Amino acid sequence: MRGFHDDDREAMHQRAIADPSWMRLRREVAEHPFATIKWLMGTPRFLVRGLRKAKAELALSIIAYNLKRLIAIKSVPALLKALRPCPA
């Protein structure tokens, strides 16, 4: 009996076989954020126990990653200017 996603999995496998550079590019693009988040966390494991707490810890890590990227792209003064409240 075939699983629900077996057709999609087989199609992805055929694309990877047909063009190995596609899989290499896919791996590079997907791994960078996860490696950076692991580095930001400083440990490969969650510091808390429980699904709810682990989701919160992951969410904070993703926010930290996005802020780090934003600062690298825009700079701190531009970020502070964008976060300044608009006069009403």
C-alpha cells in the first residue's frame, strides 16, 4: 500500500537523479538558516522540555535569526529609524 506522499517523494527523487546540481543547490539554500540558528542557540538541543516550550524557544531563535539578517542587510541606524513610531 502506497502512502499519501509517495508520488511526490518519487517525483522529487526523479528530479534529483536527473539533475544532481538541483539537489546540491536545494541543500545549500535550506541548510544555511538552520546552521545559523543552531549556532545562535549554542547547542544542538532545546534547553526546555515539552512541545509548547520547545516551540516558543524555536520561535525566539527564528526571531533572533531574522533580526541578525535584518541588521546585516540594513544596518542598525536604519533598523532603529524603521522601528521609530510615526507621529499621529
